[in-house]
Amino acid sequence: MSRRVRRKVARRGKEKVVLPSYPEVEDEVIGSEKNEVVDWTSLPDDTVIQLMSCLNYRDRASLSSTCRTWRALGASPCLWSSLDLRAHKCDIAMAASLASRCMNLQKLRFRGAESADSIIHLQARNLRELSGDYCRKITDATLSVIVARHEALESLQLGPDFCERITSDAVKAIALCCPKLKKLRLSGIRDICGDAINALAKLCPNLTDIGFLDCLNVDEVALGNVLSVRFLSVAGTSNMKWGVVSQVWHKLPKLVGLDVSRTDVGPITISRLLTSSKSLKVLCALNCPVLEEENNISAVKSKGKLLLALFTDIFKALASLFAETTKNEKNVFLDWRNSKNKDKNLNEIMTWLEWILSHILLRTAESNPQGLDDFWLKQGAGLLLSLMQSTQEDVQERAATGLATFVVINDENASIDCGRAEAVMKDGGIRLLLDLAKSWREGLQSEAAKAIANLSVNAKVAKAVAEEGGINILAVLARSMNRLVAEEAAGGLWNLSVGEEHKGAIADAGGVKALVDLIFKWSSGGDGVLERAAGALANLAADDKCSMEVALAGGVHALVMLARSCKFEGVQEQAARALANLAAHGDSNSNNSAVGQEAGALEALVQLTRSPHEGVRQEAAGALWNLSFDDRNREAIAAAGGVEALVVLAQSCSNASPGLQERAAGALWGLSVSEANW
């Protein structure tokens, strides 16, 4: 007799922020004869440089190491005008090794305090754009040194997570050191005082774009002194004095776009700004509860200017910016990108709106306020899909993250809103996400894979992902050298493997081998990727044919290694479940005995029955139950202390779930078949 342990749907991680990292998806090369000899060294230099520009940094470095010629070409300044270090651990030693190539570096993206401390060692004195996330631990001292060494900075962005240790002193340092600054966007600063803002107004005459997002206090009067500002966002900022705002900000002579989303702004302030400002064209006030009260909506007067709020038709409003209205208003962003519009002001407005909307929608999706179902279905999903096609990489990433986030109702049990998921599918979102996942940019790969994984909890979406070739793409991403990309891809395979119809396709795409390899590659320091890989293997192991693939790929050894050494509850549970499912096929293949004979397997499972976590105990007991159907395993389990452990488990689980009770009793029953165990 045999039984199978039920598979469990993947759980989505609790963290809202994501760190980026990613591989490149390669299409099969068709039409090239297997016997044909290709002399790669004969390629023209400009062709090699073009090929290198399409690779991620890791692959580019690998290619450059193959010969002297390509090493020289790999150091070409055009390949080092921008650098994204978010996927890599950038310490001082790494920065120093890159310094010789960063003389002409124009754009840099980094993650975390350690990378921030290392930036000055790149010696990129001509740096124009600097963008960082995971900035909670960055201090005033670090930021002050960075701006002092990069006086040519024109754009500085830190967020979207909160910059908790940065104060007004650092903002003053930015003003003193960066006179060419045009764009400054900072998130989560506690207080931005008047002196700091006045320093920006006085010393940065070209400052046209300011974003003080999710701050606690911002000096409203001082912001009225930044006469150069054209685009201003205080989205999510608390404690704003709206009476002061309405009296001061309408006097800003160049203010074109204003974003007050996710604040407690009211209709009186909105109406005054729209009617009093001569230059203002667009005002974003999305997810503002006071403004959106039913009796307040009618009080808002726009005077022919654009107001974007939850109660407005955003696509229609944006289409009105153009002289020629688009045939399909939902294509307004796409039509604008494809147009040959020479209106510089309009292009700047649309570019700013892309950035602002992607930020607002992601923050709104994260907080998941009640009452927005209608907005998400009619506008929100479409906006995110439009923004995913932006030419701004950070906008694309945030839009993909927004799609991954807004469908999730409950992180703990991986429940998603089916209506939202299917809205994404109906609007062509699956194809867009898969195209992003094939990008060479690892940030896009990671966020797109996360969205695909979450959406695939819905069976209809999972079917669409499979039909669009998503399984092959995820299997390739799971082989990434970047842990975050591999982790999200493994999550996608986990959710897809729930469907019986997808298991064979995952195995055919090489997914089983990729998942097993992930466990060995990230055996330490990668709890998220290990849980997802083990969970996917557990689902696949429930299928007879796929269970053989798991065993042949070294899955038994990998899963036993996790059961023995990993201390993370989620990994232990999924590893035990996978071993249980492998052992459930004792009547049709040899995996049951293979698990029992793997060194340390039985001892590890017996030990897991003592776990403080019920899910781990249940899966371990289920594995021992299935293993007890093999004659050779019964006495070996007893010798490993299994009888005593299961008796204790049975005695202690009277108030536990029926599943745990059943498996504890079942395992004891299976062991009792042996006379030696009686």
C-alpha cells in the first residue's frame, strides 16, 4: 500500500522590497550547422563591442577574459558609460578593481550601505546620474562624501525604501557640492528643514525635478523659494500644512507637474492650486482619502487643467494632453513613445508622469487599501502594463513589481485576487512579462519572474504562461548566477508545478536539473531560493515520471542535505514533503528505497518530527509513513529512533491538525508491520 502526500501551493515572500539580480535568457541558435567552424576572433571589433553591450556585467567580464583582444575591447569606454551594481556585492576591493574602467562612467545604480561606502573608490569623477536603493543604513557622512567626490552630478535618487539615517545636513551638503543638480528624489527622510531647501534654491539653479517622498516633515514655505522647480512630488509625506501650500506653491513660476498622492490633501487645496497657478498643467492626487470622499469630489475645480485621481479617467485625461486624440486611449503611453513628437515640454511631462505613476501604484499596491478593486480592474492593471513598456528601466521594474504585488491578497497563504490576475492576462500582460524576463538586464528579469510567479497561482494564468513559452524561460532563469533571479524563477516553477498538466513540460525544459542545481549552488545563505526550489521539486516528485527525473538529477541527495543541515522552517518543510512524495512511488519505481538508503536521510526525518513547527512535523511524519512501506526501511527507521520519536509525536498531537495526527499514526502503523518493531 502506498499514499502520496498532498502538494502545497507556493508561498510568496513577506519582504516588500527587492533586491535585484538576473541572468540572460538565450534563444536557441537556429540554422547553424553543427560541423561548421566559426572563427569568433575574426569578428570586427565593433561587432564584438555590440555583442558585449547586450550581455550582463558578469557575462561581459567572462567574455573579456578569453583573449587579449577581447580584454581590450571589453574595456572600451562605451561599454562603461553606465553600471548597475545592485546584483553584486560591491566592497572597496571590488570598486578599486573596477576603477580603471570607470573614468567615463556617467550613470551608476547601487544597493545598500556597503556599496555606498565603496562608490568613491570607483573614481568616477564625471558621474552624472546616481541611483540607490536599500538605503536605510546610509548615513549623512557617507552621502556627504559621495556628493563631494562627484560634483558633476545632475541626478540623485535614493529610495523607494526609507533613508532613515539621512537628515537635512546631508541635503545641505548636496546643495553645496552639486551645483549642476537637475533632479533630486529622496524617500523617507524624517525632516527636511527650510535651511536645507533654501540652500538647494540658492546653490542649484538648474534644479527642476524635486521629490521628497514619504517624509515626515517638509518645510512648505521653503519649497516655495525653489523658483527653478518644474516637477515636484511630496507623495506620502505626512504633516503637510495644506493651507500654507495653497498660499505659496501657486506662485512657483515654472511649476508644471505636482504630485500630492497618498496624502491627506483636501479639495479646497486642490482647487486653489489648479485655479491659481498659471504654469501648472498636471496635478496627481491618487489615493488621497480626504479628497476622495464622495461629498468632496464635486467641490474640486480643475479649470481645464489635468487632475489625476482615483475618481478620474486617467487614460482619457492623459490623452487630452495631445492635439490628436489616440484611437485607443489605453495606448496613450505607447502612442506617445512611438510618435515623432517634438514638443520638449510635453515629453518631459510624460516622462515624469511615468516615473510618478509607477511609484504611486507600487506604494498603493503594497499598502493594499480597501475599496480599490474597481480601480485596479478598470485602470490600475492597464496602467501598470503600459508602464512596463517604458524606456525608463526603473519604471519598468516598479511596474512589474506592482503587478506582482497588487494581485496578492494574503502573503501567508498565497491567496491572490483572481479578477486582477485575469485582468493582467486579458490585456496581454503575460507576453509583456515574459519579454521582460528575457531581457539581459537582471533587475528586469527578477521583477518580471516575481510577477509571473505570483500570477501563476491562478490556474488560468498558469496555463497562459505555459502556452506562451514561460516554462522554458523560467527554467533558463533558474540557472542564473544571480540568486534573486534564480529565486524568483524557482518560485514561478513552484507555482506552475501545482498543475498536473505542467509537470512534464517543466521536466522537458530542464527545470528539474536546474532546481536541483540551485540547492547545491545556494546551500548556504539562500533560504528563499532553497524553499522555492525544494517546494517545486516536492510538487514534481508527486508525479511518477518526474520523480524519476528528480532522483536521476541528484535530487535525493540534495533534499536530504537540506533536511539535515538547513535550520529554516520553510526549507525543512518543503524538503521533507519532497522526500515524502519521492517515497510515495514504492510500487512503481525505486525512489522509496533510494531515499531510505541515502546517508543520514532517516535520521534527519526522525529529527524533524521533533520540530517546534507543526508543518515540518507533519511532512516529516508523512515521509516516514511512506518510507515504512519498504521492508528495508522499517527497521532502519526504528534504529534511527523513529519509533520513540513517532510515539512522542502521537502523544503530543491530540490538539493538532487531523493531517498531523493521521501521519503520525500512519507512520507507526507502517513500522509495526515488522515483527522486530512490535
